[in-house]
Amino acid sequence: MTDRAADTPAEPAGQRASRPRVVVIGAGFGGLSTVQSLHGAPVDITLVDQRNHHLFQPLLYQVATAGLSPADIAAPIRAITRHDRNVEVLLGEATGIDVARRLVSVLDTAVRTVPYDILVVATGARHSYFGHEEWARFAPGLKTVEDATLIRRRILLAVERAETETDAEEYRRLLTFVVGGAGPTGVEMAGAISELVRGIAASDFRRVSPKSARIVLVEAGPRPLAAFPPDLAAYAGRALQNLGVEIRLGTAVTGIDAGGVQLGTERIEARTVIWAAGVQASKAAEWLGAAHDRAGRVKVTDHLTLPDHPEIYVIGDTALALDTNGRPVPDLAPAAKEAGQYVGRSIRAGLRGRAAKPFRYRHYGDLATIGRNRAIIEFGRLHIRGFLAWVLWGIAHIFFLIGFRNRVVVMVDWLWSYVWFRGNARLITNVERHDQDEPGQDGIGLAENAE
Amino acid sequence: MTDRAADTPAEPAGQRASRPRVVVIGAGFGGLSTVQSLHGAPVDITLVDQRNHHLFQPLLYQVATAGLSPADIAAPIRAITRHDRNVEVLLGEATGIDVARRLVSVLDTAVRTVPYDILVVATGARHSYFGHEEWARFAPGLKTVEDATLIRRRILLAVERAETETDAEEYRRLLTFVVGGAGPTGVEMAGAISELVRGIAASDFRRVSPKSARIVLVEAGPRPLAAFPPDLAAYAGRALQNLGVEIRLGTAVTGIDAGGVQLGTERIEARTVIWAAGVQASKAAEWLGAAHDRAGRVKVTDHLTLPDHPEIYVIGDTALALDTNGRPVPDLAPAAKEAGQYVGRSIRAGLRGRAAKPFRYRHYGDLATIGRNRAIIEFGRLHIRGFLAWVLWGIAHIFFLIGFRNRVVVMVDWLWSYVWFRGNARLITNVERHDQDEPGQDGIGLAENAE
């Protein structure tokens, strides 16, 4: 093993000029399924991501509420694509696309340019504050592992501080949690926060009372879970209320600061605010100079390509694709996977000189969970709700988790949590003292970056 | 659940003046076993720690080398002490002790003073650079979750960067890992790094060759594992060499910078350096104005108390206690636990008006692991080595892990890793771009704080 004959880097692979170069930006559900559907195809793929891991985003709220560890829902991209010998993984941030010269700029230790014959843009979305970027430091969103551990830290520290707080007003402020936006993420966060905070207040804290915890879910629209059928959404609302979540519908957030949230003339005093209200697509439209909607999603053809560039596919949350009824394909993980699989088939067809059929989105359903034993599932006309839906939700998520080990570990964790009602990953890490930038944390402050 | 009758904080508990107030600083092995051995005793205990979690430090190197997740080896202090109704947990940093007035200063959101009748100082130790604090940013030590995830990130990023590096010299520098100090931590780190890097280079990377990885373990003393019997230490040295680790004995580190390590006139070019050479006790001696050794360990009586203060116990890595042969009690987790249990018995004896017998350290043994299938165990005269020792090591560690769930999850993880030889927690998180402070990371920099 001490033999260091191979002391110099190997030659870059994939120099066979005859194979088309496919560059995929983003290793989320869309990018990864594109790569997997090109397994064994005579192309040289470069998969670019700024992270070394694929993240199973639908379960990220469980990391934010201490139910799971980051490694339970993330897997190294290199490990996932290990057996795809036509794939190279490049860890770096895409910073631009030169459409005319067919080059992607990637920043790692330096800016490098990666040439492509076929480009797949699957760069996803971030949360959006509708022009109020100053809210970001007071109300983090939930898209990355770091977002999740920051939120976890804020929730747990707020309860810790309430435990020693003698001022009644500040005590209430510390135990008030506001979630902005009642889409699936907001609903799941609100339910999980309520269970976590009331659970640990009852079992682990001496002075904090479970009854003091107040969780408020604020939604500008007329009902929660607008993407779901009304009967399921109404059920979810009732289930949330049973968990002790206050729901404020038709109410827009007009301000957020270190001490609370402004709802027009009303104010809710709160030390912990989570933002789940808006989504903004990545900068792909800007890079491509492409037409896009208000959320920045690139308008694509029915082949998921740019109108003038059949060699550029845009998929997933960063694309505005239409289904056969002319409605936008939803921003869901299964939809991104379908699009990725379509792109794989389309590229294979092109290699054989054939034209691909247009993309037809097949909607299998949608689901959301409320706390640890309620969920709603929409399978077209079949609506399932309650405990059975929750069990199906759990099975579906464990089944789709990438990597066998994660499935087993997550299952053990969930069963254990379910039996004992505990947050297993209740770690406060990366606390920085005297961090003056941190809202409302004067002594023990919080670093903004943490797993 | 929306009833908020208990809208104000509950009255602080434990105001019964007749019960002695015991303050325990530090929830490591020593502090926690003190608290647990006082279960049900008629005392009011305040357990102070700057972390919300107890850390199973003997397995921290597995987090640093991506074998386990932080939550696998950490458990919330409040959860551990949940059923000890005479215990209050205070999250905050002890910053001083007023011995005359019997007060501990604790910083959380503000500085508060906590009065005690009996004080137990179990504040542990940090790594020491022997006066070269400037080495810290280039060569992190391994004491906290954040240390471990920082090291994990540096190791994984170095391999990522090597994958795209075209300069042969920098390629070698990126794949050279130096560990300073061949105590148990250094030996375990060196073995685990070798297996991790060579393993992922073989399976997941396209250009990095396993043969290019160079792991150097530097030790100033004449042999590795000085605390172990010579036959076991010699075996460990051979086992490390079989794993491809170079061992440099009788060699002192004289300098560390962003590009490598200086060993007198010799230089090893390396981008990743880990420090496991020195230990410095906490500031307890300074707070207490107590006599201490060079490493800052407080000299205690055979009752583990300060000579003039029978109400102040000092235990664990922050104390210099002597065994019945006049030799220092080693800085091991079981020794700290024994001391904590002794303190519990001693306090109980005092409550009954009796004097406790002196502390007699009972040495059960010591063990260290080399890679994923070799270990050494010293049970007094019984020396076990090799695969059997490794199995016993694994059983012992799983057995002593706090919390049943962690045991199951760690066992699943280990079995899976063993079968498939994978680092399951290979996440790079908290990468900050253009972090100018980071040594040798010009494009993708690394934040210093992360889980």
C-alpha cells in the first residue's frame, strides 16, 4: 500500500471525440434521474453540483425538527453514480452558460469552462422573500442541510433560553414559533415544531410548559395546501389545529424582524420565524437569456428544451413545463424525476437519429404529512387521509430514499421515535458566542452555517 | 393543546433551603456519572454545560472520517437526565468560580451566578499546540462535533480537489495527510483516514488513485501508543503500516503552515494536517487558584477534592489524581466515570455525616483500534490483538453508547460499512466560498464551524 508508483494524476478520461459530451448541472432529483437514465449510453457525462451530496429534500423538515440526521437523507453523488462509468462528477458551482460557444463556467478552486454538446440544466430553486431579502436573517427557509441545522439550532436554543427566562413577555416570545406559508413545507414544519417543542417541554425541561408553546402558521391565501383537493386540505387544517397549531389564513406577512412578525397592523412577538412562503428558481433563465415566469422558471418546449436550442434541456423546479392540459407541471420530486427520465430517453433517441416524442407529464399523486401520525394523499380521485395515509407516506419515503443503509437507519429511527416520541437528533451545534449579527440572540449567538 | 393557561414561566424548582445545592460543571463522562450516581439523593443538582449534548468522545474519530453521524455519538443532556428529578440542566459556559462565596459564573444570554454547597468540576481538556496556537487553523484537533465535521470536510474536499488537479505537485500535496501525535486518537485517525481515502479513491473517483494517497503519522516519542504495553504498541505499528500509514517516530513537528508540516529540516508537503499530539486541561486550575501540572490538571487529594476545599471536587481530564501506586490516573473515559461514581458515593456519605473512603482507581484496561478490523486491548496482563480485539472493541463501544437508539443505529451503520466498506456519512457541509482565512483553499474555502 506504500507503493506510490501512481504518484501523478491519471489522464482525464473520456477523450474519445466521437462521444457526445453531456453536461448536467445539478444533482437533485432531475439531474440525477437524467444521469441514471443514461446508464451505459455512448455519451460522456459531466455532472456538476456545488454540493458533494444529493439531498432527499422531502424529508429535510425532519432534520430541521431533529427527527433525522443530515446523513440519513443525503448520499454522496459520487457514491450514487459509482457504477455509471460514463459519468464524471465535478464539485463546483455553475456560474454561467455560454450558449453560443456551448460552454458552462464552473467555479471550484478556479473558474473552469466545461464544453458540452448537450446541456441539461436542473439547478432547482431557492426560497424567495418577494423582494424582502432583509427578512432572510430573521426567517430562514428550508432548502439545504445548512438551512435545516440552522433552524434546528434556533428552535432548540429558543426552548433552552425559555427555560431560564424570568421575564414573562420574553418567555412567551421565545416559545412562539411562526411559519410563513402553508404549502407542504410550511404545514410539515408547523406540525413537526409543535410536536417537538411540546414533546421536549413535557419530558426534558423543568420550567417550560408544553402549554406555553405557540405555533402560528400564516398563509396569505384562503386555505392551506392550495395544490391539494379542498377536502384533503381542510382535513390537514383540522389535524394541524389538533396538534395545537394556530392557522391564520388570508393573512400576508408584511414585516419580519428580530422580535417578531408583522401582519399588517397586527404583530406576533416571536423569536423563531421560518419562511416557507415563496420559491424562486435558480439563475438559469438569466444564464440562458431565456423567457421565464415571475418565479424565474424557464419556459420550455414540449421537449423540455429551449425554443431555439434543442441541445439545451431545462427540467425540475427551474423549468416551467406544461402538461397535456396546458397546466404547469408541479414542482415535485416525482415530476423532476419523470422529466429527467424523459431527457435520458430523448438523448438516446437523438443518438439513434430519431426524434423523441413530446414530454407527457404523468401525475401520480401528491402527499403531505401532519405530525407523526397523520398525512394526506391524493392519488387522482382517490383521497386518503389520517393514520393510513401516514403509514403509506412513511413507506413511500423509505422506499425512495437513496441507498439501502439510509433506508434501514431511517426506519429504525422512525420506529424508535414513534414508540418513544423523541427527537433523536436534538443537537445544537456551531453556536458562536457574542455573534452580534444574530437576531435576538445576544449572549449565545448562532452561526449561520452549520450541519 | 391551544390552552395557554400556563402562559408564564413556572416557579424555579428546588427552593427547599434544607437540600444541599450541588453544581456539576461539565456533562462529559465524569460529570454525567456524578449526576447519575446521585439519582434520588436529597440534593438539588445543577448540571452546567456549554453544549446541549453529551458526546461519546471515543468514537469522535469515526465522525471525522465519515463512518458515523454526529447524532450517532451524541445525546441531549436533558434527555439523559430526564428521569433525575433532582437535576436541572443549565446550558451555558462556566467562566469563573468564586471559591470564597461559593458561586459559579455561567454565561448564557447574560452572566448569571449559581450558588453551590458542593461543587464538582469536570470540565475536561482541549488539545494543545505547546504554545504554537498559530498552528490551530492549519491543524485542527479532535474534541468536539465541530472539530470532527471540520476535519471530515477537509479530508473529503482534498480528495475532491485532487480529482481535478492537473499539477502533479499539488496533486500529491492534496493527497498527503499528516497526523501529529501517535496516541490512541492519532493512531485511530491515521488508520481511518487511510481506509477512507483509499476506499473512496478506488470506488468513487475517476482520476485519484488509491496508491497516490499518503498518510504520515508523526510522533515525537520513541514508539506509538506510549500508554500501552510494548508488544501491543508494536503490533499496532505493524497494523498501521499494513494499512499504508507511514510512521515517523522520534520526530517532532516544528512548524505547520497552509502547505505542509516542518519536521526540523525536513518538510512534508500536505494540505491536510490533524493535530492529536497534546492535551491541555480546561481553565479550572486558573478559576480555582489551584496547584496544577504542566498540562493544567488540578492536583487533587485522595478524596478528589481541592486540598483546602473538601466541598470542591475536580475529576476527569481536568484533574491530576493518583492511583494507589502514586501514578497519575489516566485520561480515559472509564477513569472519569469511576471518579464520578466515587464523587456520588462521597457526597451521599457526607449527607449521612460520614467520611468517605479515599478514591481507589481500578484500572480495567485500555483499548485502541487500527482501521476497520484490527484493535489492541490491554486487560492488565491479558493482551488481545487483531480481529478478535476489534470485535470486542466494537461490542464494548456499542454497549457503552448512551441511548438504545444510538446503539442500534451505530450497529447497523457499522455492519453495513463493514460489509460494503463505505463511509456512510461522507457529507461536505458548510463550505464557504472565497473564505480568505482558510489555509490552502483559495476557491472553495471552508468555514471553521460546522456539524
